Amino acid sequence: MTDKPEAQENHDHDGEEPLGASPTYIESPKLRFEAQRALIWVAVVGIAMLAVYISQSLLVIFGALVFAAMIDGGARLLERVLPVGRMIRIIIVLALTTAFFIWLSLFAGSQISQQAAEFPSIVNKQLGATVEWLQARGFAISTDNIESIAGQLVSGVGTVTKAIGGIFGGLATLFLIMIIGIYIAVEPRLYERGVEWMVPKKHRSDLLVTLDEMAFTMRRLMAGRLVGMLFEGIFTWAMLAWYGVPMAALLGILTGLLAFIPNIGAVISGVLMVLVGFSGGTDMGLYTIFVYFLVQVFDGYVVIPLIAKKTVDLAPALVLGAQLIFGILFGILGLFLADPLMAMLKVALERRSETAEEDAKSKTEGQLVGT
């Protein structure tokens, strides 16, 4: 018997007339293949556009994961000395964190507020003096251009901060990150099961291993970052206060906070420290330069390697490039989260490469056994 024409394949069992081919059906196999490829590219572009459109929510969720990793790391550290339940350990970590910020506000609240009010005028004055010094030596630098660039750096915000708007939006975003992070830290396995459910069964075991490695890396990365922030803040404050540098407490806090942002944070804190130092004279300015390099060298070569030596190794240029891109696209939140996001991407890619190598090795061994 001859095969039925393709137009007559679809017909009703009651003897009705065949329906025929669909108007959208492409008969040529090559043209149909190219149309499928084009559809895949359109879907990829659509998914990318959707990711950019909902980038605010995605960054908030990822920030919550980073915060949850900090809480989880503290709870695991307490487990070594306190044989109590996980929930109690999480409450202890949150209570200690809250107590620290309350103590900080009570210890230096009025002093820091006064220094913060005077800080912009000192920085602007020193920037003007620096520009005049450079102009006196033949450099064609305009004060208006410097102020314009500084204003853009300070006030330039990305998609996220524009969407949520102002300081109240920033506080609301921080509050959402903390609440979601606490929920995730309390029951991490619940959310892991939800992610596993969205992938096929044959890939769930590999996904679970990848998630465990990413969580371990995040905990080590955040542990090293927090220890570095604490060391840089306290050491900077102590060294500057010992020499009598103005605003030592404020500079210590800013140095500690900016230490969360690798590369860029150290440069910003160093510039601010040196500008304030030279406001008290050349000797004080040179001393602040010495303190800056001493803090950065000791933190980079002693503290961080000891705490986070098993953390994923990221190339400095790669981190800096990611910070610039995420900072331009998503503002200050993207700048803060660029480093941990790159670390997680690297862990996922390395795990994917290892899985592909294992599959290829198993396939080769199976072929050898079959022959």
C-alpha cells in the first residue's frame, strides 16, 4: 500500500473529510529547522529582556540569599560551642547583630552625626586644593568638571534605586532583603526542594550537589568579608585616633563598610582618608597614606587568606569588570552584589564542567566494556 499524503494524515474517525495541512506548517525540512533555530533565539532574547525588566526583584532575592548565608554561617559557627537547636542559634546570631548596631549607635551616635555633617565640606575643600595644586603644575583640570564627575558618581543610581526611589526605597529594599534572608536561613531545605522540583528528576542529584557547593562557597566568602570589614574598621579607627586625625571614628566606619566591596571600596575609602588627613597638614596626610597601605596589605595578605583560603578564586580584573557593569546597570545594590554573584556563577560553571567530564568518562568506559 502507498502511504497517505501528509495532508490527509489528520482525519476524524467518523469518516469526515481530512483536515489538510496547517497554514503554518513548513514542508521543507531545512526551512523548518531554521525556523526552529530562530524561535530559540527569539526565546533567549525574550528571557534576557524579562530578566532585565525584573532585575530589581532578582537582585533583592539574591541579596537575601547573601544575608541568609551570613546568618547560616554564624549559626554553624555557634554549633561548635553551643549544643542547642538551629532555631535558637539563629536567634542568638540575630540578637548579637542587633545588639552590636545598638551599641554602635549609642557609643558614637552624636559624634558620628556631627562628623558626617562636616565631612562633605572637608572633602570638597581638599578636592579644590588638589585641583589648584595640579593646575599650578601645568595640568589642565577644571574644577567644574571635577564637581560634575563627583556629583554623577554620588547621585548616579541605576535601575533598582530609580524604581524604588530615594532613601526610603533603599531602607525598604534593605528591610525586604533582611526579612527574606531570615526566612531562607530558618528553613533552607524547604526552598532547596522547591528549586529541585523545577528540574527533571535525572538532574536533581547534580543540582543538589551544586547548591551545596554554592552555599559553602558563599559562607566562606561572607565570613572572610565580614572579618575583613571588622578588622579594617577597628584598625583604621585606632591608628587614626592615635595620631589625632579628624573624624577617625567616621573614617573607620566608612572603611569597614566599604571593605564589603572589593577593589572599588578600598580605593574610595583610601581617597577619603587621605583627603581628610591632608586637611590637618602634610605630615598627617602622609601618615594616613601609611595607615591605608598598612591596613590593605595586612588585610589582603594575612586576614583574608587565613579566613577564606578555600573560597572560590576570582581574578581581580573579572571582579572589577563585573562591578562596573552591575554598578552602571543596577546602581549601588548591583555594585555590592557583583562579587558574590560572580563567585556563584563560577561555582556553577565549574560544577557543570566537572559533570560533563564525568559523563564523557562514563560513556567512554561503557563503550570500552561493550567492545
